[in-house]
Amino acid sequence: MSLAAEAFMSQMAAAEPWPENATLYQPLKEDQILLSDCASSLAVQAYLRMCGLPVQVVCRVNAEYMSPSGKIPFIHVGNQVVSELGPIVQFTKAKGHSLSDGLDDVQRAEMKAYMELVNNMLLTAELYIQWCDDATAAEISRPRYSSPYSWPLNKILAYQKQWEVRRKMNAIGWGGKTLEQVYEDVSQCCQALSQRLGTQPYFFNKQPTELDALVFGHLFTILTTRLTSTELAERIKSYSNLLSFCRRIEQTYFEDKRIL
Amino acid sequence: MKRAHVARLRLLRLGIFKEVEVLIDTSEGTDALPNGLDVTFEVTEIKRLTGSYNTMVGNNEGSMVLGLKLPNMLGRAEKLTFQFSYGTKETSYGLSFFKPQPGHFERNLTLNMYKVTGQFPWSSLKETDRGVSAELNFPLGMTNHTLKWEGVWRELGCLARSASFAVREESGHSLKSALSHTVSVDSRNSAIFPSRGALLRINQELAGYTGGDASFLKEDFELQLNRRLFWDSVLSASLWGGMLYPIGGQLSCIADRFYLGGPTSVRGFGMYSIGPQSEGDYLGGEAYWAGGLHLYTPLPFRPGKGGFGDLFRTHFFLNAGNLCNLNYGDGPRAHLQKLAECIRWSYGAGIVLRLGNIARLELNYCVPMGVQSGDRICDGVQFGAGIRFL
């Protein structure tokens, strides 16, 4: 969006308080949603719970096409529709709710860097495993993605999505990687996160920030989603402080509902 | 001689001959009959492959249209047409195969394969349809029947970021596989400015029983009566109506619903801008009716009589209609009541121009009445062009 449009949108956003009927849209939980979308959606839900903002989760078959940017999840607040964690954080900031106000500039830059790391490594690895690994794509991703549609549309949409993701992977240089290399990358990313977390409860000491929400979203989803092999979950389980971090956030912020 | 003339017209109608000449001569030669006639048809065939190239400029869009046609592909007047349109905004193409039954041109089969995109600013919606269809036409007594199967992959999206949420909820893909049947009786003496006769067309479409996601039963009808009055003026009454019944508890899709309003239906209102709407985007309705009463007269003082002036008419009109969603749980009485409340209507006068034998241009001065909150009106001068007018 242009600067003028962004400024206008934050003016409009700041004008109204957070309504009771804010809704978050994602694909169907049982049959349709895939690992990467589930992780992103959980990250946004965790962030909103950490801010204390109520939001209802609604599952729609066409959530991906309803979203203005084509990505899951998106929230419908008042008159506005905002998708993806980054813009949602900006949006809530314009309404006066923020988790990272207490950070100084150095910490904020560090937080942004770690969030980029998670997006570039973990999210890309999830997409790779879902769509570029033939076994997972054939057994899990394509059937789930196309489950709401009838033949032949289901085949067309599933293959279209697969080609799109594979083209993107080739463009960013992941096309030539093997599954082992991807698992290694995930391990390294987890090691970096584990080292930063150390023995603290959250990444930036006492208070959770959007980085905590993002890491929780991805790690918890990977740990609790059934894939063709448990290799990915095992790699994460080897970092015990990350495990207890996930458990802690689940117990603190999600005690009233079963997430997955 | 009359039969020779009829035969000539039938040969021309096949669309494969550029010219047909009839020569009638007394029969000569060894097997000549006394008082016999030799009738010879001299035909010039159209080229085997014809192409066309057009550029079109429209509402903020320019496009290049390429057409290819084989008028007589397999020797029995089968036609194969391919059209490709490449525009600044959208690309569309279509391939069509037409086969008439030899000897009975009215019985024919058409197979189509197409991709069409459309933008509907009144609903902030854009739609891309990719589909195949098979259509069978045949006459039965006085009526003309059409049976069609159509399979369409529809992709809906928001035209602008500011589209209302109700339209945003309709975005996505769906598959419609539908069987439809149309019966029409047309006794008018012309399609554009008929001075007598009537037209009745009833169409029904059943989707969902041959696969696909969309599942509904759709009925609509069109009735037009014409009668000549004093002094070359013609009184014309028309009535349209339709109903969409979603099957299986699903909600109807915005691409299947009916729309009302505009220079080709209830004049005086904006294009398709009557009925249920959300934040300025018109969502269409599941049931509608529309009626029109027109008085067509030749131009005052009849300029250009016998030539150019005959293409024009002045007309005075009265249009009315309603579009709404029905609650299918209630009985038919409640439905009629709902369709009868909040009627929109308009009256006015204008000039109509005939284009060929298919289309019309209109320039009207309209006064809309019965406007409900949410409708968009176009009072004053309204211009319309199209094929099918109320």
C-alpha cells in the first residue's frame, strides 16, 4: 500500500475501539487446512490472545480466496479486512494495543530479525515439505487442499497450487534442496531460537511479544500435526526449552479451548 | 418458381455458399421431358478458411480480437469457429463446433469450449468462467426447443479492495454442471420492431445432478405481445419473471442470481442496481418479475421515410419490477405478497434505433418511482444498447 493509503488506514483504524464481533477466517480445520496455514493462523490467534483482544475463529472453505492478499489468516474487524501477522500487528498498534512497546530500538531490531528468520526458514520449510516432497504432497497436501471441491475441479486446484509453490521454491533457491537438507535447516533455526530463549520464559524476558506468538504458532503446529514422517517433530523435540516454551504459552493463553 | 426461390434461401442459410444462382430453362437433351424444366443451381462456395482481426475499445479497456472460421469443415455445413480476444485487462477465447442435421437445418448440435471473463462494477465482482457446453436445437410443431448441458469452472473475485464483505465471502472457485431446457414460440414478424405477434420463452436449468458444487433449480420466462394500433403505432407489452431455488440447503451463489435494473430492463435505474445490496454492492436476488408497456411510433414528421428514418422509432414506456429473496419455507401466497410489495416503476419517453436485425440503441428520458432505499437511480437521460430489452 502507498504511504498515503497506509496513513489513511491507520487513521480509520485508530478511530474505533476493538469490537466484540471481530472474526478470524481460516480454512476448515478438520479436513482442509494445511500445516503452513494452520501455523500462521495459530500465530495470529496467540498474538491476539496475548493482547487480550477477543476474536472468533470461523472456518470457511474459500478463506484463502476471500483474503485480500491471498494468504491465511485474515481478520474482519469492523469494516476492515487485514491479513497476515505483520499487517495485523500494525493494525492493532494503530488501535493502541501493542506488545513490543516496552522494547528499546536494539531489541526491536533483534525481534524483527528473528521474525524474519522464522518466516524465511520455518515457514518455507513447511511449504517445502508440504508441496515439494512427493510423498507428503500425494498423501496429505493434495487430498486435503482439494477436499471441498468436486471432480475435476479438485484435481485442477490441487495441482495448480502445487505448481505455484514449486515455482516459488525454485525462485528462492530451495528447489534443489533435498528433504534432509531442509530438516537440517529447521534444526539450525531451532538452535538459534533455543539459544536466544535460553532459560527465560519469553524471548524478551518477562513479557511475550509478537515473536513469541509467531514461534509458538509454528512450533506447536509442527509438534501436533501428523505428517508422513515424524522427523520434523523429532528435530524440534530435541530442544527442551522450546518444548516447555510451547507448553507454557498453551497453558497460559489457550487454557479455555482445545487448539488442534 | 416459388419453390426454387425457397430452395435458394435454404441453401444460403447453410452459410457455406457465397452466392446461389438459379437458372430455369426448358429442358433439352436426350432425356428431356415434354413441358419439362431444367432447374440449375449455380453456387459459389465460401473460402475454406476465413480469418478476421478486430480491435475494440470500450470502457477503459482495449482489446484485440482474432477470429478463425471454417464454414464447411467436413462437407456437410459443419462450422468450426475460434475466437481469441486479448485485452488490456482480460483475455478470453472460445472454440465452437456447429453441426446441422443434413436436410433439416433447424435441428442442430453445437459444442462449445470457452474461457470468458467479466467485470461487474455494480457488484464489485469479477468472474472468470471456463467451461464446455453441448447444445441441441430442434423444432417441435410450432415451438423451438433447446436442450443444453453446461459444465463451468467459475472463479469469483473482488473487483476492488473496497468490495463489501458480502461479496468477499463469495470469492473462490466453484464448479457448475447444469442441464437446461428452453422452449420458445415466436410469431412476431420481426425481432426488433415487431408490429404483430407474440413471443413466449420459458427456460429452466437444473444444476447439481450431473456433478459439480452448485445445486439449484432455476426457472425464468419471457413474454411479449405486440399489436398494431392506429397510424402505424404499435403497442407492446412484455413480462419477465424468474425464480432460483437452491437445492440441498446451500446458499445461492452471486453468479446464479437474477439482477434487475438498467437501460435494458427497468429503465430509470442504474445498471442492475435494484434489490438486495450490501455497502453499495448489489447482490442480486432469487426471484424477480418485470413488466413493460410500450407505445412505439415512427419519428414525428417522418423524416427520411422509406430509408434511414425507418430505423428509428419514438417510444413511450412504463416499466415496473421487483427483485427480492424469498423465504422458501413460507407458502406461495407469502411469496406473491413479497414480490408485490416495494414495486419499483418508471415511465418516460425516448428514441430507439435499430441495428441490423439483432440489436437496439435507446436514448430515453426516464422518471423513476417507487425507489427503495439502496437502489441507485438514473433519472433524466439514459442511454442503452443491447439485444434484449424489457
